[in-house]
Amino acid sequence: MTFPSVRRWLLGSAAVLLLGIGALALVVAARLPDDEEVAARIAAGFSQRYGVELTVGGAHWSLWPVPVLALSELATDQPQPITLRRVSVRLHLWPLLLRREVAIDEIALESLVLPRASVRAFRDKGPEPQESERIVPLPAPWTLAAVPVERVRWRDVVWIDRRDIALAYDGEVTFDDNWRPRNLRLERAGAASPVRLRLDREGSEDRWRTRIDAGGGTWNGQARLEVLPEGRGLRVSAELDPRQVDIEALVQAFGRRSAVAGKVSGHTSLVAEAREVGALMRGLHTRTTFSVQPATLTRLDLAKAVTTVGISRGGTTALDELTGTLDTQGTEDGIVMRYTNLKARSGVLTASGNLRLFNRQMSGEMAVDLVDGVVGVPLKIGGSVAEPEVSMTGGALAGAAVGSAVLPGVGTAIGARVGQQVEKLFGGDEPAKKKPALKR
């Protein structure tokens, strides 16, 4: 069984950069193209396939002691260009000479910069390869080997996201036949706290032992790959168990800040289906049940929020435990995060609620119980991740005032809850003010 979509993703774009392989095969039976001709062929092939001009600063190839093609200083003609300092392709010599098979021993990438907007411009461009087509165009009787590429290595591959946060990665992958990864290593380069992913294939099965080191803890388990029937694409799934992962260290490794501090443990289920490998991340869905013991809300003081009329911002809340379920869903415009069944406990308070986070904007609600007799005060959550805020709705505030007049303390909370429910019943919630979407 073959993987047309996997094959397209792995070599479809690279093929135009590696058209010089055809020149290397031709040297056995025809004239030798010089470096300038190889560079011109690659640039022309890229432009023809994608409709985007490519500049190739330099090209060099040699046959001995092994066939090698090296390209340097590549850049696409885009407002924010994709750039590549160097790519080298090393071929196996004996299959090339004895069986006229092109078998790539290694592809090495150095300093590849991938701006998100520029990469998206290539989505769905180029012809869909058919089973009879060659990924790398080779003259007859040359063919690709059963394992066309054995290893891909990359160093300083930088992804620039929608918020212009640039993150660098190092890694390598080795392949079995049918484009199954045998081993994969991926690391966040330059992170203060190491974040590493390791996949190791278990025999000939389509499952991989998965080990993640992150935030001083682990996130280990098993991943699976399935080919869906009727050409519906691929399905990737995984079951992972986070153990004592420092949340702040993990989030900071990806250029972000966390509103919660502590070490998380739990269980994660992951699934994604797509026709192309590149679309798997956009359709990724995860569910994690988690427990953080102890935990700190680094930007909210819940006790202050309960006792303060109006909007409350800032402060911290120390918790003995924070538990809940986090669902994430990839979309074209970012990742939607939903926290459900949130429960927080400390010596001062208990709280429960739900929260939605998208494009760094927060919305949700919670009920906070204080041990001094104030029970179940309803709060709504808003603001951004950088500046979260909690407040009561107008109806809850009105109910609290009535309850306080009748019976201070518990009456305040009961009145607030009654006021909130009446407000919901009659649709009295104030419409949310539209805020400009922040980049995630």
C-alpha cells in the first residue's frame, strides 16, 4: 500500500528543489550539466509548479566519493519570503550505478525560515501526483528505490506564527518503506527548558512508542497511523500520560506566558483525520483530563473578585489543587481551547466553572465558595490571557444587593445566584462588546 498524500507532502515541494537529481542520473549516459545549469533548472521547475519565483544563490554537485547535490541561499519571491540557507542531498552510489535506481541516503536542511502566511500561499498548489507519476522526474529507465529517502535532518528550522513569534526546531527522521517513519526526533531549539519528542516504530506495525520530555516532566504513550478507506486520507491518534510537567516552563518554551503555575499530570487523547499530512494539524483534536497539585492562578485573585463589586483584575490565587478537562480543536483561524468541569480547592475557597479560550480571548463563568460563609458567588470570566478579568453580571449584582439587605453573607451569594438565573431566563445578559481579535 502506498501513501499518495504522505508522499506528496514529503517530497512534492522538495522535488522541484531536487530536480538536479535527474541531472546526476543523466551523467552516466549524457553530458555533465554545470552548477549554473542545475540552479537554473531548479528555479524554473519551482516557478512552473507553484507560480512563485525562486532564487537559488548557488548550486554544486559532485559524483565522488558519493553523489551529492548542494543548494545554498534559496528564497521565494514573496512579501515575507521563505528562505533556506543550505540543503544538501546525498545519494547511494551503488544502486545508482548497478540498478539505475535513485536512492537518497540523506537530505540535510540548515536554517529554513517558514513564515505562516507564505507557507499558506502554497496550499493546494501544484498538480496532484497520480500513481503513475514520479515525484522526482527521472529519464527512463531510471526509477526511485523502494525507500526513496532514508533520512531527513534539519537544524534551525524556524516557524513564524500569526503573532510573528519565531520558534526554531532541530530534528531528524528515518524512513521504512511506504513512507513509514522508523524513528523521529524533534526538539525546540534554544528553549530554556528542554522540549523533545521521540517516536520509535514498534516492529512493522503502524504504531510508535512516543516519548516527550517537557517542563522537567514527561508526556509519554503510544501513537498510531491508519490509512482510511476509499481514499479519505489518514488518521493519526495517540494516548499519552503527562507526568509532573511544569506548566510555566512548557508554555515559555513556545514563547508564551501561562496564567496557571504548577505541575500537571493526567491523560491525553489525540486524534486527527485529513486527506493530506499538512492538514492533520489544522484538524487536530485533543482531550486532556488534568490535575495540578498545588497550583497558582498567576493573574487573578478569586477571593478579591468575590468581595469586590465590579470588575476585578490582577493578583494571584494559591490553590491546593486544580482539576478539569481541556479540549482543543484546530481550525483555520487558530486553536479553540475549552476547559470544562474546572474545580479549584484551597484553604480559602473552592470554585467550579467552565472557560473558553480562542485567539487569546477568554470567556466563561464560575461559582466561588468562601469558607467564611459566602457560598456560590457567580462570576463571569473575560478579558485576554495577558489581562484576565472576573466580574458579576448586572442581574447577579442586583440580586446580591437584595440578598445582602435581607441576610448578609449567605444571603448575598444566594441573591446573586437568583439574580443571575433570572437574568438568563429573561435574556437580560448584556451583549458582549466586540473587541479586536488578538493574534494567538
